[in-house]
Amino acid sequence: MKVSREKAAENRQHVVETAAKLFREKGFDGVGVSSLMHAAGMTHGGFYKQFTAKEELIAEAMGAAVAQSRARLAAAAPDDPARFAQIVRMYLSPAHRDAPGEGCALAALAAESGRHGAGLQAAAEAGVQDYLVGLTAVLGDPARAAAVLAQMVGALVLARAAGQGALSDQILAQNIAALLEE
């Protein structure tokens, strides 16, 4: 049965969104094409009608994941003078730590991007640039934005590595305090 162009585009977007979530949860190498397509409610063979290779999907999913993450941060009280504090508290929250599939693509996937092709590295670089533009708009200082992004991503990665116990909570709390100079 022939699928319309609109339906094919819709299917592709659904696969990309499903992949963005699964890759953040399990890593790029932790998700096979079969399990991804099953999670998207499609057949394995349908993958190759939409993508030339898994690497193509990985790059596209990284871009989609970064866009989702940035949209959530951008929505954090855009006119509130305490916006930076809200962003820091939201980013370094236990809820964000505990839901990598819904969270920051950089914290979940940046370390892996160096082990994959140029397409993924370009998507990761664009994601970093996008975050820096957003943080610079809030902070007014590109150098501070880069330092804040590195600290937040690093703190979240370490908190996830430490599990969900006291050490993890301590890492989050101490970095919130350091960033907000509390």
C-alpha cells in the first residue's frame, strides 16, 4: 500500500521523536533499529524507506532532542527577572536527573557524539551553540553562558552517574548553590 508524502513525513517525524527519547535513555548503541521501530509502532523494513542508515537518524534525533530541551528551558518564565534561577533549578532538579529520556540531550549524549560520524558531531555542535545563544540571552555574557552550560551539563552527568541517592542530591544542590551564589 502506497503512503502519501504527508503520511511518510509524519511517520519519519514520529521515528525521530521516538529515537530522540530512546537514545537519551539508552545511548546510541543501546538502541537497535528493530527495537526502535517496534517502539515507534512500525516495521523494521520501514526504517530503510525513511533513512539511509542509523547514523542519519542519530544526527536527526540529536537535533530534535536538543530542540525539545531548549524549548523547555526557553519556556521557563521568559519575563521573570529570576529566570536564570528557575532555569538552574529546573535543569539541576532530581526530576530532570531521573528522566533522561525527556531531558537534556547534551547531558545524555554529548560524550557519545565523539564516537560517531560527522553528522552527529555537527548536530551536537549546533545544539551546544543553540544552548549558548539561549543562555547568553539570559545572562548577557557569552563567556559566563559557556561556563554555566558546562557546569550544569557536568553536574547533571555526575549526578546521574551517582544514582538517585544522597551523593547525587548533594551534587545537584551544591551546583545550584554555586551557580546562584547562595
